[in-house]
Amino acid sequence: MNFKPLSNHIFIEPLGEEQVTKAGIVLPDTAEKEKPVKGKIIAIGPGKLNEKNERIPMSVKVGDIVLFKKYGPDEIELSGKKYLVGEEDDILAILE
């Protein structure tokens, strides 16, 4: 399925990371609510328009692995697969 986000919206495929303590206890996703989440950008919009009607380029690109706010993007399901849709401001960092 092809889709193209509008404005400065970003589609992210979450990369699940199982969190295990040193003692071997597996922590659920809800255990650390403040921790940023990692994901891969699969689609981006063209960027936001400024007050002069000029396009502001996006600072991320498709394929980037990013950290984003846990509760920033919205979760959606397309063709049975879960994705996150957010804005560029939800991205905290690009992992290199």
C-alpha cells in the first residue's frame, strides 16, 4: 500500500525493543513511560509552508532511524500492520 503524508507529517514503523532488567525480568511497554521510542521513517510529507507560502524542507528522510516522543504520534493500522503518524516536531533525534 502506498501513501503520501501531507505537510510535515511522518509515518514511522516502530522498532520494538524488548526491555530486560539485569535480573532477566522482561518489562512491558508501559513500565517506562518517559523513555523515547525508536522507529524507522517510512514516509514523509513535503514540509510545512511558512508565512511567505514557501516550503520548509524536512530535516529527516525515509529510512532514518529516529527517537520520538512516546505519546506524540498517533497509532494507525493499515493492511494489518501498525504505524505511527506524527509531525516532524515529535522527532527528538536521528540515530546514526
